[in-house]
Amino acid sequence: MDDLLLIEAVERYLNGEMPSSEKLLFEDLRKKDPEVDQAVVEHAYFLQGLDKFGTQKSFKHALHEVENKLLDEGFINDTLQLKGKAKVTNWWKKYQRNIAVAASIAGFISLLTIGITVSYTKKVGNDTYAILVGEIKKTNAQVNILKSKQDNIPVNPAAPVAPVVNFRATGFLIDGKGYLVTNAHVTSRMQNIYVENKKGNYYKAEAVYTDNNVDLAILRITDTAFKAITNLPYSIKKGTSDLGEQFFTLGFPRNEIVYNEGYLSAKSGNDGDSSSYQLTVSANPGNSGGPVINRNGEVIGIITAKDSKADGVVYAAKSKNIFNLLETLRKSDSKYQQVKAPTNSDLKNLDRVQQVKKVEEFVFMVVGN
Amino acid sequence: MNTTEQEQELLKGLAQNDKNAIEVIYRENYGAIQSFVINNNGSADEARDIFQEAMIVLYEKSKLPKFSLSCQIKTYLYSICRRLWLKRLQQLSKYSTQVESLEETIPVEEEIEDHEKRNEDFILMENAMAKIGEPCKSLLDAYYIQKKSMQDIAADFGYTNADNAKTQKYKCLLRLKKLFFAQYKNV
């Protein structure tokens, strides 16, 4: 008997959808043909498994929703019961701020921020950056001097105000209602921001929150043409990742989405910045703001910059910063109350090609002028 | 503390996937579990994992036809979590010191074993589902998991009629079945 016909018959039989005459015939066949009998038993077992799978999956889904709600409320709190360690954290936060200041000064000069478009880099020229790198390497004590110098340097001398697209970077959805994450250095260069998905649809967006310390910004798509997406396939990781963890990135160093892969090489970023990771991966201007995704489909970081001198040394803001940003955003205005990042990934156990297929439609090109 | 009736109501709600019941159980029990895990070499993330697993164990139990809980939900969850956490510590060979525990516990070995068996089945099905590809995955998901009607599915997926969708569904099911049973042969 044809496999397809057989499972159709078995299913109707098990569901009690067979007319009684056919049922008699079928039961007769079952008695005579052990193969048919075996098929019935096997299929019943299989359907039972599928049903259990379904109920467990829906329960897990409900469980995650409740958990997310309680996380948002702050009822489930990562620092609960950690009084001893909290001190260290507070001390570290203070210290971190100092580092961040130093890092942002140093970063300005020794790093080539990736979000800049080709046209921009051409105008300013990499040479200037290279010279400045040389200067800061002389001594760290000169940071202050360099800082005053930096004020005199025309950062963006040719910033054209023409209504053309001058900058290109990457961003990705963290809430299907139209909220994306990208870098603060991307949005700070743009007066008008647009995001474009892989289908080529443009949407107007605005920066609703920026944090220059961690170099992250949250964009909101303001275009009414944008249709909310109910389920993002990836999640945003709350914890930190381990050394050697492998990941892939998606971004727009060209006008087309580009895939890359690499590994996590240090748990801190440039100059010991604890809010970011050092990665080994290839990244180019335009990759800024792109997601760094591990094999479980969790976003572990956001590409922010690369070392202009060392090849393949790239820095990414840690994903947990996104949650801090969102918390502040929610407090800032009641209309952002419902904005939340996905904490449940559908990409586990999928092969890479499938993962990329699922993720790429939620990675946007961020362009503007 | 809940009365026996309140506890029964909660468990009934849990068996039906009721989010309110899940939330009440979370609120009343999560804190104790998190303290236990963190005080015993774990992190908040790990506490969340363990608690979720224990909730699944309780859910499966609450769905049994002749179900009754011989103790309070609190004691049950705590016992499950404690057992699961000890197991995990052993696997990570972090298990060195005596695990702190002041709460009362009940024996839950059997439950944990059943749970692990179910977990394996779940993973086998999940793997098979992951390999089957689109549109099969969505189609089977819509019919067997979301329990949509064939008419709705035909409309959603753009099949000309329910019969076409049905044929397609059977083809997909056959593929899934082959993938599912192929894993048994490999074990």
C-alpha cells in the first residue's frame, strides 16, 4: 500500500473519522496484514509524541511569557540575594564610568568607527586617523592634551546636509513593534534616519534613546507603512558569553547584507572597557550596529568598532546593555511601557543556513543624512 | 499560605495552561528557589532554568487523570528543584560542599526520571521538526500544535482548497515521521 494513503487511513481510523463499513474492512486488513497493524501502532505512537510535543511547547511558551512579564516588573531580579557582590558591582560601575570617559577619548582617536560610509571616509581620509593613532600611542598621560586637541579637530568637516544618504550602518529589531538597536555613533551622525530591510522597503525612523557610554541607540520606526512583527526568531542574551564562543554576524558593509563568522576573544573591549567584548571577525565600515549571534540564536553583542591598526580586532557592546537601555527608555515615557526585548530563541538546533535565513529579514540597513 | 482548595484551583489552572495560575505559582515560589540555587554555587540564570524545568514537571503531573499532590506546591517544587540542581552540580563536578537546605523535601526520583525521558522525546521531535524545513514545519505546526482547521490552514498558506492542504500535510507528516524514526536507528 502507498505510504501516503496508509498514513491517511491510519489517521482517520485513529481519529474515529472512518465510516463503519470502511472501518470493518480496515480492521480486517489489520488482522491479516501485520505490516498494516505495525503501521497503525507506529503511527499512533508517533501522533501521541507529536501531541505531547505540542502541549509541552505551548506550556513552555506560556511559561516564558509569564517569566518575561515578571522580569520586566523586576520581580525576578538578577541581583536578588547578592548583597555581598553588589558592592563590587557598584564600585565597578563607578570605575567603569572613568574608564568609559578615557575610552571614549582614546576611542575617538585610535579606533575607526565602522558606521561611516564610504563617501565619508573618503572625505576625511584614513590618514588623519592613522596619524592620530600614532600620537596617542606615545603616552597615555597625554590623553588630556589630546582631548583638547580633539576639540579643535573638525570631526565631520564635510558633513553634507543635502537630502542624500551619506551614512550607512546596520541595525536589528529588538521588538517587533518597530524598535531597533544600532550604535550611538551612527545616529549622532544622522539628522534624518531611514531603515531599509532586505526586501528594499524603506521606513522613516527616529532615535528614541541614545547612550554614548556604551555606544548604543534605540530607533523607533515611525512610518505607518511598517507592519508590526509578532515573533522575532532570536533572543537577546542577558548573561555574558564565554571566551571562544563562536558566532556569526550580519551587516551592511555593502548595499547588500553580508554574513561573517568569528569567535569571542576577550571579555572586555578596548582599554579594558567592561561593557563590551573583543571579537575576532572581519568587519568593515557599515557593519556598525550589526547583531552578533551565537549558535543558540541568542544575540550576544552589537558590533561597535574595530581597531584600525590590528586586523580582525573588532569590539562589540555586550547584549545585556540593551536591557539597561530599555529599562531607562520605559521609565522615560509611558508610551514605551510595552517595549521589550525577546528572551526566547527559536533558532536552537537549526543549521546555520536556516538560522541566517530566519534572522536576515529582521536586520536592517540604517541610512541617513 | 494557601488552603488546599486554593492549591487545587492553581493546579487545575496550570493543567490548562492558564497564565494567571502560572504567575501566582511563580510569585509564591520563585524567590525561595533562586536563593537556594544562588546559595549553592549557582547564578540567577541557572535558577531561572531550574525553576522552569520544575514548572514543567509540575505541569505534566497536574495533567495526569488521577492526579493528586501529597504535599504543598511549595514543597513539591522545592524538592524537584533541589534534586535537579544537585544533578546539575554533579554533572559540572562543582559538587563539593554539602548542599544547604533547611526546607522540607519529599522523594522525587521517579518524577525526575519521567521528566528526563519526556525531555528526550521532546528533543527528538524538535530535531525532526528542525530538519523538515518550510513550508512543512509551519503547516504541521498549524495543524498538530495550534490545532487549526484545514480550511483555515488552506487560506493561510494559499492552497486552493482544504483537500490540497490535506494532501500536502500528509506528505509533510510522512517526512517528519521518517526523520523522527531515523533518529531511533542512529541511537
